[in-house]
Amino acid sequence: MKQSQLFTKTRKEAPKDEVSKNAQLLIRGGFINKEMAGVYSYLPLGLRVLNNINDIIRAEMNKIGGQELLLTTLQDKEVWDKTDRWSDDVVDNWFKTKLKNDTEVGLGFTHEEAITRLMKDHIQSFRDLPVYAYQIQTKFRNEARAKSGIMRGREFLMKDLYSFSRDVESHDFFYEKAKQAYKNIFDIVGIGDITYLTYASGGTFSKYSHEFQTVSESGEDIIYICDKCKVAINEEIIDEQNSCPECGNKDLRKEKAIEVGNIFSLGTKFSDAFELNYNDENQEKHPVIMGSYGIGPGRLMGTIAETLSDEKGIVWTEITAPFKVHLLSLGADEEAEKIYNQLQQKGVDVLFDDRDKKAGEKFADSDLIGTPYRVVVSKKSIESGGVEFKKRDSDDSEIISVDDFLERVK
Amino acid sequence: MKQSQLFTKTRKEAPKDEVSKNAQLLIRGGFINKEMAGVYSYLPLGLRVLNNINDIIRAEMNKIGGQELLLTTLQDKEVWDKTDRWSDDVVDNWFKTKLKNDTEVGLGFTHEEAITRLMKDHIQSFRDLPVYAYQIQTKFRNEARAKSGIMRGREFLMKDLYSFSRDVESHDFFYEKAKQAYKNIFDIVGIGDITYLTYASGGTFSKYSHEFQTVSESGEDIIYICDKCKVAINEEIIDEQNSCPECGNKDLRKEKAIEVGNIFSLGTKFSDAFELNYNDENQEKHPVIMGSYGIGPGRLMGTIAETLSDEKGIVWTEITAPFKVHLLSLGADEEAEKIYNQLQQKGVDVLFDDRDKKAGEKFADSDLIGTPYRVVVSKKSIESGGVEFKKRDSDDSEIISVDDFLERVK
């Protein structure tokens, strides 16, 4: 895409009321727009990143047998009464509104109830199990404060998968597969080495739930890391669990962290409430065993902005970047245009800065937007034999031939 | 995909309270689930169709220079006060809710206000124009009645594009391009021949707006068609415009129709309210000329279900279908599995009915789901030299060799 066509502009300063680093950088780069506290629009660059992240998540969910669907925002009181989660005294972050006939409806903050009711139409026999269904859908949570940018929104995208299994063994088997899928996702987006499988409080049906926590100064959680096992313990259970649950190590490293995902065994809590049962081979009735698996694509994008960035801007990986290559023309429009066309033909995602701007401004914008590869075409580079090639995560640039460049980014 | 893995089941009867044909068929086929009146979830088969439709729309919007973004549901009163559209007396289908601090916020039923405000950050000069920005995003409208299935929802997906041009000429130029893009979309999904460009009431800034109306008994609108020009007039303006606006023909055919799209010249209504101005080459200030262009992907899916269906189910086209091929094994699982693998390798989207069900049930399900090509593998077909091949929109089947079949659907 030609940058002269891109309607968004970068800005030198973030809005004064924006205190989070992720939103500051993303607003300055033209990735997102703040509509109100905790409510952000995604502009073309931001939507490209978000879609990249969604595609990564989707691929991993499909690999473990997930079937994608799309549930609704508007939620029926009757459904939530079954689990006693309708009342604002029980759930304190509902948004609620009213139909014309004065019936109160809620805006879904999660979807266990909706999907359990739905599955009653589709699960009757052991032959119908297991089922793994997920969605990437907008959730609404009436947060009292929303100062963490896109890491804690009042309106935000969530990937939520729900598993339905016939017994604890098959549930546990899938739970481990989901754990691995989550690890893959964080590896692929580039935060795998600072993200820890974290033991957190469970529920009636399991001792622990598991979170994935990314070490960051801007995190809202505290975790205790076992560097031997590369796992962590959430502070909320450190009193009961003060050593590594895997090796017993008590020498734990305390860090602030961002919760980028969580997986939870639900047991029969929801299937009991909705009478979601199946008949086994002997026509005996059993409740379905459930699990839920959440990850916020927007929060993940915010976490990347928090952790993979420097004072100049964000440092996207190839797979999350809005464009793979940022091509800058410095007074060599004809030569740059030719390279632009070659990249397009090769199917390389390229943002071409064809604007009539000074070099300093183009460089600053390039660092702020943070594509992994920057290539500068100028009279000087051409005289030196090609283009100036630089990786966003390196300070060194080099002059290479156009052919060599095309080979490296293909 | 193997149908034994698909978690949804078809059903013989639609829910009794469901009066619309589109929702009846789509619920029976396992495409959608009714959460409450006017609020439908998309199940895996339905989401596949919806995504196909979104991709068709997206491609046409990108072709005319559209840049995709994603605005928010939650809307700020202050923004809507600018155009006096906040009050429930002015707009009677708002859903509203409250933040924790008691601030009222709305759920967006359209986004002219939000995007005009956004563009103030990005449009200052004639060099920044034109801008064409669109989204495929969930809208909320508090409909008093919602009895048309996914054709009129309280919560529904909308593609809304907004154009920002420097003058009326460049606006008109784009408006015609958008008209053509819309025609392309309706052609591609298969309803082009029953969909008419329809003159409808304009506003302060243009004599007409334009709708795209698909002839259907279930339509809520009345149109008068000029069969010479293949255009129509909406009943709402028939008193002022009782002849074809293109040829003057007064011999018009009256039909019920579904509004599947509309395009509208907004003039400076919103740019005036938000002071969205640009400086021209002489540093003179002018308001930006705007247009809006809407199409509901869910409504379009519902319209296809209404108009491209028979008593047995829906008849999707290749490009909208959840799967291109429905492969049915009737007691020849091994041979069918082989063909399934071959189709998968060729990248053909195939649903493989590997279930242990009777032939009649498999045929009925296949017609209800409505994939364009059905292929049956049975002992009998193998003895006759191959597979039984049938198009959904034809009553005739034929026995063809496996190679011939693979060639036809590749």
C-alpha cells in the first residue's frame, strides 16, 4: 500500500489523558483511536495487526479441533438466572439495556451460559462428544476504571473456546492440548520467552486454573516464577502454594505480569445448571464435563506493544506486523516505485512511503509503525549499489543490491 | 470436514415462534441459533456462509479504494449531540446503557458521527482527500418488532462505507463506482437478476438516494420496476416520481422487495456539524462532501435463503456455500474416504457425510444444507462405474467416474 493513500496520520504526541504505553504508541502510530476511556477503534494499520493475531489464534484453535461460531452480544436474563449470574450484586461489570417492551437484556461479558444452552440442542449422546467450539467476538465489561489502553477495555475482542467432554480423563487430555496451543500462540507472536504458564486459583472442580502471564512493568498481576520449570504462581494463591508445583523449588522470582490468556476446568457447574447431559453406551445419563479457554486478541496486541517496543515505537514480528516491509523513497521515487511493484508481484506485504516528506520524518514514522524490515531507496543508496536495508530490531543498516533485498524478504 | 465431527444437528421442524422463512430454513439446517427475537448466533455452517459474503463485499470495497477499520459499539452522547441524534425522540431505536459513573452511552446503530469525528484528526488539506473508509461491524437497533429472521435483527452485522471527497464532482464519481461495486456484489452472490437499483427519497443534498431491492414475497418494501431500464422506484417517492427516472416509462411493475443495500449522498450535513473542513490549494477552507454506503451481510444471507431456496432447503451458489461439495457415503465408507482425501488435497471445500445414517436422512440433510454439488458413493454407484453426481439446483443425477467428478469440481 502506498502511504500517501493511507488515510491515517502519525502524531508526535499521544492524547494527554492516555496514560498507558500501549495506547500511547498505538495512537501515535495511527493503529487505534480512543473513542472514550477503555473504548478503542481499530484503524487500518491496527486492524491488520489484530487480524494477523486473530488468524494465528484461529489456526491453533482449528488444529486442536475447534469449530468456530459467533454468539451474540445481547443476552437473555432467563438464561443467566440459571446460574445466578444475572444480578449486579453477583456480577459487578454487566452492561444492561432494555428492549422496547421494557425487558432487560445484558451485553455478554462471557458466554458460558449462552453456549451451554445452545449445546442442549446438539449434545444428547456420547456419540456427540467431545465438542470444542470457539468464537472471536466482542465482549463488554463495565470496568470502573479503564486506564490500561487496549489491555483492559470496556469493549474488547475475546477468543473464547468451550470444551464439552464425556469424562474427566478426556477433558484433561484436551486441556493439555489447549495448554500447548496457547504456548504456540505466544511463541508465534513473539512473547513466548517472557510468558509463563501460571498456576492460579481453581474452583470447585479443580485445584488450579492456569493463566498465561507475560512479564511486564505495566502488568496488573504479580507472579512468582520458577526459572527451573519456566512456570509461575499467581500471587492470589501464593499463601497456599509457595513453591513450584512442578519441582518444589522455593526460590521464586517475583515479577509484575500481564494475563494474556487463561484456561479453566469448569467441571459440571454449567452442565448441571442447564441439565446438559448425555446418555452413555448403556443409556445412563451423565452431565457433560466443561472447560473454558480465553485469550484477548486486543489485549495480546497491547501486550506486544508494551513489551516489544522501544522509545521510538513498536517492534512487530513478521507475522504480527501490519506490513512486512516499509519501503522509503528519499528523492528516488522512480526506482522505489519499481521495487514497490516487484514486491507487490511477489506477494510481499509492503507499505511504500511515497509521501513528499523529509527523511527524518519518514524514519521516525517507520520506527513508530514498526515494520520488521525497512528499506531506503535514495540517490546515495543507488550510487552505492542498491538499497539501504535495516531490521527494526537492529541499529545496523547495510547497502545491498535490489536482488539481494528481494531475496531476503521473499 | 467430516459431518460426524460437526457439532450441529439438522432438525425437521423450526421453532414454533419463528415465522420467517429464512430463519426457519437456517435454523433447521444448523446455520444459526435464535437467542431471542431478532438476535441470532451464527453456528459453524452459518459463519462459513457469512464469512464468504463478507469476503465478497470486502473485495469489492477494496477494489474501489476502501480502507477497512473497526469502529466501536459504545458511543459517546457528546458526539451525537453535535447532530442532534442522541435523543430517543429523534432516533427511536437506540439501545442505551450506563457506565459505572452513571454516564449514559449508546450502542451504535450507525457510525456517521463517530467516523466524521475521527476524520477530523486525519483530514486537513485537499491532499488528504479523498478518503473511503469502511467496516464490517455489529450494529444494534432496538426494533419494536423483529419477525423477519436475520433480515431485520436487533443485533446484526453491517458493512458501512463512508466517503470523504473535496467536491460534488469527485463525490459523484465515487458514488457511481460504489453503485457498480454493489451491483457486482449482488451478481456474485447470485441474486443479481432479481435485484434492482431503486430510486428512493434523498435528503437536503440530493434528490434521490439509491437502494438495492431484491424482489421477494417476504420483502417489507414495495417497489415499482421499469423492466426496460432494470431500475425501480421505491413506493415512498412514487407520488413525486411516477415514471422511470431513466427513460420516463410509466408502465411499471409493482413488487414486494427486500432492501439489501443503500447508498446515500450526505453532502455537508455531518462535516458541517463536526466542522470537518479542508484547505484547498489557495488555503481556502471548505467542508468535506460525504456519502454513506450500507449493506447488511446477515440480511444478504437471509435474502439468499428467502429467494434461492425450495421446499427442501437452501440452494447456495458455489461462492456463498458453506462447502462446495457434499460427499455422502452410503455403505461405501472406504471408497468415500479416499475421495474425501483427494478433494482435501485439491483444496476443495468438502463436507463428508460419514455418519451412520439412512440414505433418506442423508439426502434430506444434504438438500437442507444446500451445497451446490452432491456426490454419493455407494456399492451401486461403484458397480455402475463411479459416483452419483447431482447439482443442488437440478433434479437430474448422473453416474460419472471419480476422475471425471474430481475434474468437474476442481
